[in-house]
Amino acid sequence: MMRTFLQQAMWALGVFMCVAGTEAAEPTYKEGETIFVETGVEAPDRNPTWYASMVAKPYAPVFEMLATQGTQGRYYPYTYPVTLKDLVRFHGHDCEGTTSAANAAWVAFKILFPDGIIDRSVLWGISGESPCWSDAVAFLTGARLQYGNLGFFRDKRYSHAIVLYREDTRVAVLATWKEGINNIPGEPVMLPGKVTWQPKVTMKDVEALKAVVKKAGGNPTPYQVDLMRYQQWAHINDILEHPLEESYQAKVIENFRWEDWIDPAKTLAQPHVRTDTRLKNYPYRDRPVVVPAQ
């Protein structure tokens, strides 16, 4: 009975569903009914360090990831936690862009995975060209350029937003920051939400300093370089003192088509077929000990 249940549960994860209207479709599995994945079995790394002090803030996100075993394996029966500290190590340094992209993804995942189990085998992602954002999307979704499921926005106004697409439910979500914590000079916020709390660092001050320090060919003073780093550090730590929904927003994209959103000039002409997840729903042995077939 138990083995039959597990086989059905794993198969259910691969069922494709469509989305109707503006609401996200139901997930392809139901925790505890069609599948049982144990979550929270590993403590997330929330110990602050010099390169990730913000990980200890009360609203620093933790992601519960569902992955497959090895390169040709089934689903794990457990999730593993991912924090901003893990993301900083992957990206190479702490920056406000990577944290903001992760925060936006956390809000999007609330729609895509209402049970909190993030299945990295079914996700696609779109970001701006900044590696701070594309690294966050790639790390959290498993999407890669070589698979053709990691893209860059065609419309540059979205450069500091992200789109996450769940292929099994065919739901795409646009997520970005709210007006009031955005600090990229000359770039609009592509959803209508605004913050209702007062940031400690004003965005106009940040934008003005960025225009000097980050300008190509610019010649900032040593003090300005230090000040911009301080402002970014203070800004992210300030954001993570508030529930993420107060600073980031997300919306289901109706009638989503991947090709409408990505820049075709920044794609791989012949993407590789993804094979590492092809056996994720493969049946189990009939018995724990079985003589191999000759």
C-alpha cells in the first residue's frame, strides 16, 4: 500500500495543468495527500557574517527547496532550506540587487507554490541583464541559459523585476519592488504598489549618489564609494525589518507566452534538452531487495 502511494504521489508531481483567469492554478500535488515531502527538517543558516549580516533580520526569506537526487534521480522526500547567505556565496558578494531579487522571488513563490514547497524542476525565469538579478533567479529556480529556460527581458523597463514561470501549472508571475524602495535612476516601477512605511535612507539620495559612483568614466571620491556601500547596506537591512509584502509586489501574467517577454538576441540558438530531471517520477522497486534483471 505504502509503495503504491509513493509511486502515485511522485507521478502526480509531473501532471500538467492549465491556468484560467487571473488566479494561479492549484498545484499539481497536495502535501500529505498525493505526496508527502518532509519540510523543515534542516535548520536554515541564519547566522550573520561579515558578508551576510542581513540574514539574521526578522523577515530575511528562507526558501524550502524540492530537488532531485543526482543527475538522473527521483525526487528527494525532503526539502532543504536556502537563505540569503547561501545566495551571497553563490553570487560572490553581498549586494542590494541580489537581495531584492530574492525578496521579489519569495513574494512570487507565495503564488506559485502556496504550500511553500518550491520545486526547482519545473521553474523558468526571466530577469534583467544585471548578474545580481539573474544569479538570484538562476540559483532559486535552477533555470539555465543552456536549457533555454533562463531569459532576459525584451523590454528594458523591467530590468529590476523578475518573471517566474511554473511549467507544470503554466502560471507566470511578475514580481518587483514597490515604489518607495526602488533606487535605479530613470527606471520606472512596473507594478502600481507603493510602500506605506518610511525608509531610513531616502531613495533620491541613493539615486543621486549612484549617478556619480556608478557612472561609466566617473571619478568618485573615496568617501562617496564608502557612502554608497553604507546606504545599500542600511537600505537592505531596513527592508528586512518589515514583512516582504510591504516592500515587494507580484501579479499573475494572463495569457503568458515566453517568447513575448524575452530578448531573442540573448538566447542560446540550440539549447540543450534538460535530462537531469527526466526520471524524477520514476517508479520504485516492488521490494526493497530485488535481484537485478540479467
